[in-house]
Amino acid sequence: MNNKLSVIGDIYSEDVFKVIMDYEIARAKRYPTPMSLLCVEILPAAENPDTLNAASNLFASALKMHMRSADIPCVNGREFKILLPATNQNGLNPTCMRMLSVFKNSFEVEDGSTISFSLYIGGTAHDGNETLSRDVLLEKGQAALLLAKQKGINSYVIL
């Protein structure tokens, strides 16, 4: 099954992501609700060099089609972060499995060429109390991503 993708620029930069993340963290502290973070590294494969150069944008397009409207994505090269407000650790497992399922297929781009993605996914969750901080989420998310890389392609680790 091929999915059609177009190139978009609809994902936040790291700087904007951190500002939004701080706002969401403050809200999760004030009204204790869980929060999760996914760190995803993509390994794209395509025959067309132009398609390969646009891999991050193409991945972002596919990601936006399969996210909740409340989820907050960010991109820095081939690494994506997704903040998932009101999501606890029990919600991360199916989210990671869904991402791997969606991205196991190749995608068709506007010019007819195809691209496929292999993923490493690291995730972490927090209950949303006074101990929640951006640094804690980012450090645990990166540590989980590193463990996923050690585990192998198309794997995920949740800490």
C-alpha cells in the first residue's frame, strides 16, 4: 500500500518547540496531567537523490497525517521530537507500535518516486506533577533513543 506524500514545512523548529514545551509543562504542573515525549530518528531510503534530500519534510508530512491535533512535533535534521500532552506511559506503547506500522510501508511522493523510512524511537512519560521539567523529559527521551539504536532498526524503547 503506497501513501501519497507532498513536501510540507508544518513542523516546529527546536527553539519554538522548547517554548511550547515549557508552556505545556507549566500547564501539566498546574493541572496535574501526564505528558510524554517521543524522540525519533529516521533513516530514509530512496532511489531519487532529490527525494532523499527532502526526507525530513516527507517524514513530517506523513507524521502529521497520523498524529493527534494536540501532539506537538519538532524537527532537527533527521531527528524528530513529539510532545504528547495528556499521554501516560500506557499510551506510549500503542503510539510507538502505530508509528512503526505506518512507516513500514513506502510512500509515493508527488513526482511518482518512492521513499521508505526505518526508525529508531525513544520515549518517556511523566505523571505531570512538580517534578516535571523540560530537561528531565529531553534527557530521558534521548537516553531511550540511544537504547533503541542499540536494539536495532525499527525498534522502540520507553523509559
